[in-house]
Amino acid sequence: MTQYVENLASAFQGIRLDNAHSTPIHVAQYLLKKARVINPNLLVVAELFAGTREKEIVFINKIGINVLVREMIWASTATELATTLYKYGGAEEFMMGKINQSFQVFLNIDDKVTEKSK
């Protein structure tokens, strides 16, 4: 596994950790330490559902996650989608309209998913 991670780090500028919460922290720390020897500026994108914000902060800090991926497809309404964006994007981002363009994209995706599920 170490060789695989080192190969990824030499071939790509970033990697994605799918279900990072199910990987023991010490394992992820070890592997990412090896990857960062090869590529010190490695971007780490992770899907993380640790249960609480506090637990997620532990993962982020110990593993060195740069970007979190959130599943937005499960939002069944625009209100639920907006609530999720507000929760994870922060009040300042949401209120100042910095995510309006992204929000519109999510709404379009949500509409298409809703149409397909009918």
C-alpha cells in the first residue's frame, strides 16, 4: 500500500480519500506522510463523515486534509440543500453571496435528480 500511495503522489498533484472516517487515523497519517515525502504540496481531498464537527476537526488536523467533499445529492429540497451549504460553508460565505454561483449549480443538479427520481 505504501508503494501505491507513493506512486500516486508522484503521478498526481492531489488524491481523494473516500470514506476517510473508516480508515484508522494512524494508518492515514503514515501513508500521507510517505506521500508527502514524494510530493510535499500534495492536495488531500476527503469524504469525511465522522459524526461530529469535533471529530472531523481531529481527522482534518491529524491527517492534513485540505478539502472536504460533502454529498449533496441526498438533499430532497432546495431548503435542505441551502441548510447543508450554510452548515458546512459558514454563515459569512452564505450571507455574503460568495456561493451564489455554486448554489445555482447545485439547484440545477438537484432539479435533474428530482426529475429522474419521479
